[in-house]
Amino acid sequence: MWGKGRKVSIVMVDDDEDDCLIIKEALDESELDHTLTILGSGSELMDYLRGRGKYADIKPEYPDLVLLDLYMPGLSGKEVLRDIRNDPEFSQLDVVVLTDSTEWSELWECYELGATAVFTKGKWLQTFAEIIRISGSYWFKFVTVQLDKTYRDSKSQV
């Protein structure tokens, strides 16, 4: 969980360099103190999260947010999302799906698989980038921390 004095860790998983650049520029223009790690495939994300393969000798930090492309070669975004939600260590990880699809059934499936949010690319990717520019810092400093506090408080009352 994000805390005061710590950079927000964001991992973007996308094989489209232009989409990655849009998000990188939006984050750079925001007031959000962050690190951005860009990975090119779902398999690479799973290796990153689990400290396997080329990530075996380093301990990547637990990300605060994963931006996940739905369509990638190899392990698809849906498969990755399913793996994340089925792994107790990562099941609470915030995952925002980015997709070219505009099919409602497919977008809904992402939510059913546990996506935190789903954004259709194209003009909506620009909108998402603008949201990051304007409210990224607010989201992590106030909303996420407050929601986590509320969640912890509710658990202690049970």
C-alpha cells in the first residue's frame, strides 16, 4: 500500500510503444511522485511479480497499480488477470485494463475477472491519460489511503 514519503509504483504491461508513451508522458506531467516500469508481455509481468527469470536476482517492489493491455502476444491480459486474482499474494492488486475492444461483453468479462477499471483505448486512452495528469496525485494520496483505512477499520469491527 502506498504510504507517505514513498513513490507510487506503477507497472504498465503493453506491447504498443505509443500507448506506453502516452501514459509515461501523462505521469511525467502529473504531480504524482512515481516510478513507472514498462513490461512488454503478460509472461514478463508474472515473472516480475513472482521474481522469476530475469527478475530472479532482484526483488521488484509490489506495485501499487498495474496497467494491463488486454491483447498481447503469448499470455493474454485476461489470462494474466485471472492468474493475479487467483494468487493470494496479488489478489488485492489494483489492475486497470486497457483495451482496443469496444464490445460490452468483453469489457464486462474483464470486470468479472476482477479488473479494478477498464478503459477502451483510442480517445479513451487520452482521457485516461488526462485523468492521470489531473488527479493521479489526489487518487493515491487521498482516495487510496482513505479507502484502505476504511477497509482496515471495517475489518477490525468484525
